Amino acid sequence: MTIIVTKNGKETEKIDPSDFDSEKKLEEYIQEHPGSIPLYEIDDDIRIWIPATQFPTEHGTIDAIGLDQYGVLYIIETKLYKNPDKRNVLAQVLDYGAAIAMKYDSGDFILKLEEKAGFNKNTLEAEFSKFFEIPDDESSEAIDKLKENIKSGEFKFVVLMNELDEKLKNLILFINKNSNFRIFAVELKYYKYKKLELTIPKIFGTEGNDNSTTSDSRRKWDEKQFFEDADNRMEKERVAAVKKLYYFSKKHVITWGTGSSVGSFNAIFDKIGHRSLYTVKSDGQLILNFLWLNDDLQKKRIRDELKNKMSALKLEIPSDYSDKLVHIKISDWYGKADEIIDSIKSLIK
């Protein structure tokens, strides 16, 4: 397909498709631009992260491993149309799925993924939370779901090519209709125009989709549900402390978590940024989101001031707090709710 670019309503230029130099370049492109895999056409809420490429299994090397924010694992195989091996691509991805399910337990898989991704001693859960910009409890539940999926062999498969033929599309449709597998094919047309790169993705295999890509175990909390759960979990004095922090946070911006078993709200302050400064769970746990205060010098200053103020209140903050989501038990902070609120006020004034 040719694209016509018009400038000032008069000048026109024709742009013909370009080719990726190699399948490795295609792998690198989707790792850097995971949104080019249009899973949003299945569910507009889905985002995908590709933490690692060239993942080893006993049956060969997987081109890319993808995760979405619900803990669904995607086995991704990239092929250029000119590759004569493209006819075997479906057998390859299913073979890789079997290799993970039969040869890896969930713990070993996650350790290998952390190693291949090069997280520099950080955990998959922390990097997951950072990429999707979700609170710690949500990332923890997603990683638990990932572990369940590995044990049960429930994966999604993505074949990604610069051009798809009708035989492959029909075969994918047949497999999806007549098995428990879910295979998607993505055709990624790639263009270069001056200093710009343009991709036009099309996804196949969504016909008859039952939205099983997402997890039905998640829920959207609200104020009523949150405090009903808190009342069932904690003594009145501790719930009262949570309420103080909640009503202070509510004067600014809060968002609700989607954990299946424990509620949470996230406090966002415009003067600090669009990510939450802290998260409070319905079991009373306070999570200080230092990890999300590293974007620039101003945020780093606030990060360090927050650490100093919390330490002054005798709350235990680890020495490597700067890249952590620090959990503080309700028993350690509920008697200091007013002082914590005063400290936050001084940061946002």
C-alpha cells in the first residue's frame, strides 16, 4: 500500500513501504514500540510490554516475550515474508508454548525472564509496576496470575510479519475456532519518511473473540466497598487513620485500584506529577511510591524530602529507597496519620 503525504494542501509525496533489514530489526522495533502490536483492537484497555527478546527454551529461542497488565503471557514469533521458514511459524509458536509449560516452573521462568531482560537486580514485579504505572498490589496480583498461567500452560501466541498470506490467516482462524488456543497474526507495514517512521498494523485472529485475554478476577473498587473491606479487616482506630489519609487525599486526586481481594486507592498531587505519591490498601498498608519520583531533578528532590520526613517520624525507610515501592504496615503508621498528612502538605504547598 502506498501512502500519499500532502503538505500545505498542495505539495504531495508518495511513500512506498520499506522493509525491515532483518527479523532482528523487527524484534527490536516491537520491543521499543510495543504499541505497534494492536491488542487494543481486542480490548481497548489492553497494553502490552515486551521485557525480553531471544528467550531460550529446550525447543528453540522465542523471538519475544510479551506481558499485558493482567498477567497474560504472549509468545511472539517474528518473520519476514521473504523467509522460506514462514510456513512453519504456527508450529514454532505452539512448540515454544509446550516448552515453557513442560520444562519451566513459574519461579524458574521469572528468574530467566529477569536475567534476559537485564533488570540490574530489580524484580519483574517492580519493573512491571513501573512500566504499567500501576500500584504495587495490582502488579503483585498480575504476577501471581502470570505464575498460574505458566503452570496451566495458558498463553497467547502472536505471529508478527511484514506481510501475511491468506493461507496463514485462514489457518489461524481455523485453529482459534476449533481449539482452546488463541493465536493472533499481526501484519506490520513499515514506512520511512524523512526522519519519521510510520507503521500501519493489522491484527487477524480476533474473530469470535470472547475477551478471554483479560482476567475476570479483577474488580474496580470505590469508597463504599473499600471501607466495608477495611472495617472487616481492622480495628476502628486503624480504620479511622486510613479515613484521615483518604479524606485528605480526596481533596486532590485519587484513583481506585482493581485488585481482586484487597482494595486500594492511589493519591495523586498535580504539583508533583501524574503518578501516585502513595497507595493505601484496605488492610491498612501504606505504600510510598519512591520508584515513580525519578523522572527529573524536581521529583528527585521531592522523593528525598519525603524520605527524610518519613524517617523523622520513625518510619522505616530502606537505604535503597529511591527505586522502591516501600511498604509500611498499618501498625507502624496509624498513630502518626496527622503527622504524615502535615508532611505531605509541606511537599505540595
